[in-house]
Amino acid sequence: MSMTLAAPPPTSGETPVRSTDFGTTVFDVVAPTTGPHRRGPESAFDVCHVGVVLRALLFVHGVMAIGMVFGATTFANWLALTAAGASVALPGVLIWLLVVCALKAQLTRAPLPLQWLVVIALGAVAALGASQLILAVVPDAASAGLASLLGAGPALAGAAMAAAIFQWLRLLAQATLPAETTARLAELQSRIRPHFLFNTLNTALTLVRLDPGKAEGVLEDLAELFRVAITESTESVSLGEEVDLAQRYLDIEQIRFGSRLHVTWELDAQAASARVPPLLLQPLVENAVRHGVEPSPEGGVIRIRTKVKLGRAVLSIANSVPKEPSRPGHGMALKNVRERLRLMHDVAAQFEMRQDKDVFRVQIVVPL
């Protein structure tokens, strides 16, 4: 229950504001306006993401394989050259990505010409260093027809690949959500809003009838839920904000179910800064209430946990499964959450759901 704050007396020269005898609500507070969350890296040097690593490896290996066509005399010779080239390309790309990631803070503050110089030089050095693996593995590399993989060739190729990847990362960092992605996010958000608002309003109305004394707190929580539901669909929110919203929703449901609903929170403060689509957690806890608590006369248990693991935020929602299962739904909420995560974070996000005996679990992993 929140307290109602009295308005301060008007100062000299101010026009008194007539009170409506109602306390302040969340709608009296103007939320700060934020721009749409950018897809992909926030910096051209933000390369420590799974999607960036995979695309960089595929790009370099693809270009290398195409280039080997012009030096091969037979298909078998092309396969041999491509395999040898991959032994240089794979460690070279990984070394370049690791060094750029480690120097991210310093490179971001450097002037653009220096950024280009460092990136290209690192590409040449990484490729040249990786090419020495050929000498270690194949001492007679030149006589084996692999002379093109030695000398200055790898350094020039590494510099060119580094320049191409850096330019792609710069364009990716500068680009906002494409129009079709924005439209798709808006569509998915519009699907979940009416369902969410309808269920929440029905819950609040039921609670007002059961316990009018708790109506004020319920309606304040409901007002906050509505405020979040009508925010701009292309904006991202922090995981901490989603947790706060889910806590408000479960507070309402706690009054409704009483001792039948047992909620456990295990929250890691370091995970709160991760960016996620709005209304990501609430539909999942609503599913847990609907399918894990409501059908069971004894009630059920819901556990929400956040933690940081390997530089990523992990969110898990687990609920007990009643002996008599509820009527199966259409799975709209789960599909909606999965697709919105994919649109915002691409392959850097993970979404898993499984049932282990009498516990149903959903786990989400997003980058920090």
C-alpha cells in the first residue's frame, strides 16, 4: 500500500491548484522519454556477441572459400586449399575479435582515422600470426602447394577482411530498427496488450468485491500495469523494470489466491540492467498462475530467479504443475515472447521451456 502525499501550499504569485480529493497516481508522473532501443551493437567495437562472432566467421570463411576457387586446379585441390585456409581464417578471426573486444573502451574514444588504422593493423597481425600455424602443422607447406597461404598474402587478406567487418559493424551500430522489424514488434506487442489488460482488469474487479479495504493498493498497482502496457512498443526496458512490474501483478494475484499462491524471488542486482522487450515477464508469470496455481485446490508455487552467468543475464520462471492439468492454451504468450526476443537480440538471446516431472520451467538468456 502506498501513502497519499499532500500537495505543498502554493508559493507567492502561484495560482492555487484545486484538489480533486484524490491522491496522486502513477499517471501524475511524466515518464522520461527514451528513444527506441538499437538493434545490434551499441558500438562498432562491441563484438563480443554471439551473432557478431558467427557472422564474422561465416563472412571470412565464405570469402576465403570463393577466393580459393581461382587458385585451385581441381575440386580436390580446392578442398585442400579451403581446409588449409580455414586453419588460418578461424584462429585469425577469433584473435581479432578478442583483441578488439578487449580494447573496446580505448578504441571507442579514439578518433576515427586511428580506429581504422588499429583495426586494419590488428587484422593483418592476426592473420599473419595465424598463418604461422601452417608452418607448424605442415613444415613443407610451400612444396605442398600452400605457398599462397604464407608470406604477405595472409596479412593483406586479414587487413581487407578486418576493414570490411569494421565497416559493417559501424553501419550496424548506427542503424536503428529496420522498418519491417519495428512493424513486427508493434504487431506482437499489440497482440499481447488486450489480453493482458483484460485479465488484469478482471482480477482487480474481483478483488475490489472481495476486500474493498485493499482496493486502493490494487488500483495503484493496476494503474502502473496499464501505464506500462500502453508505452511505445519499440522501446526496450530493463530487466529490473520487468521484475518490478511482475511483482505488482503477483501482489494483486496474491490477494486473490491468498495462501494458495506461494511466490519465491531470487534476484541478482547485476542482472537488472539487461535490456528486454516490454511486457516480457508478466505474460510468463500470468501463465504460471493460470496453469500452475489456479487449477489446483492446494494452490502452487512460482519461483522467479535472475542471475548473471558468463556475462549474460539469465531469467528463469518455474511453477509447479497440478495433478489435474488445466485446459491447454494456444501458447500465444510463449510464442510472442520468443519472437520478440529474437527480433530484439537476434541469436544473442536464448529461450527454452521444458517440464521436469511436476515443474514447468521457462529460461531466458539475454546479453548484458
